[in-house]
Amino acid sequence: MRVLGDASAAEEVLLDVYTQVWRQATSYDAQRGTPLAWLTTIARSRAIDRLRAGWQDQQRKEPLETLGEAPTSAANPEEMTVASERQRLIRAALETLSPEQREVIELAYYSGLSHSEIASKLNQPLGTVKTRTRLGMMKLREALMPILGSAR
């Protein structure tokens, strides 16, 4: 949802991801990460692919009269509290990163940029961007172990 900014597109990507996971479940390698991390990586890649394909541009050109009201997905107070606490923990974990590591991770995950796009945008060598991303992700994994451990 964060990459696409459109609930219906995110739902379609999610359906594609679950279908892919169903077909390729044997390719999961537990030594490379948790099932949740595997699913998240696939979902992020699919969302970026959809974004790059220009699908959203076509949807934005649709006249407002043809669009209905978007359904609301109001969460109950308990879900909101859990989500708020998780966001707080993630923000705190991001604060443990160096500014350089945080910048490349935010560009990758929140803006959907590839390593080479980040390197170009920051005018940094590709290897530097990849190293900062890898070290930052390792540091985040360690900082978020309480969340990751409960998600397994």
C-alpha cells in the first residue's frame, strides 16, 4: 500500500503474491530469512513492478464521476494500539541507523527505488549503496528482534 498508494492495486498485488507463493513454496529458504520477510520481499518487488509499469497513471486519468467512494477500513481500538506500538518500535529502530544507512533504506522501501536508482540519486557508488543497505538491514533485524520473534 505504501509503494502503490492505491488500495485496489495493493489488493491485486497481494493476490498475485499469494498465488506466486502457493506455486513456489518449495523455493523458500529458511536460512535466508523468516517466511514473513520472504512474503514482504516478494510483495514489495511486485508492487514496484506494478508502479514502474505505469498502471497508476492509467488509473489516474479515469474521470472522477466513474469512481465510487473508497471503502473505509476502520480498525478496532486494539488493532490500532498494536499498529501504533509497532510503528513506534520501527521508528526507534530506524533511529539506531546512521543517517546514510537510514537514507538508502528509506529510499528503497518508502520510495521504491532500486539500488542503482538510489546510487544515481545520491551520486554514490553502487557498492556503497548496497553495503549501506545490507548493514542497515542487519542492524534493523537486530533492533526489531522482539517484533520478528513474535511474528514467527
